[in-house]
Amino acid sequence: MDREEEIKLIAYQIWGEEGSVHGLDAGHWQRAELIWENRMKQRNSNIDKKPVVGKIDTHKKKNTK
């Protein structure tokens, strides 16, 4: 799902939670954008903090037989 589609779903959820009042769509959209941006920052932050599982050996070992 792309950015705009995710924001649309978040805005729709906000609209429903606030009683489905019409005419507040711009505010719902702005809040949804902020929520989406915060989620992306959090995801990126979590990705950056993942530990490195192993070290890649870039030196090929010669067969010593």
C-alpha cells in the first residue's frame, strides 16, 4: 500500500472515531499525515537499531591441503 492510501485509511479511522462528522476532512487528513510520518520514523528507527547478526568474511580462504 502506498503513502496516500495509508493516510486515507488513517483519516477515515479518525473520522469514524470522531462520530463521522462531515466537513472536518482537512483536519483529519492533516492528523493522519502526522500519524503516518511518526509511524515511518518509528519503523526506520527500529530498522536502524537491529543488531548485526554476523560478520561477512570478505577474504576467501585458500584450500590448504
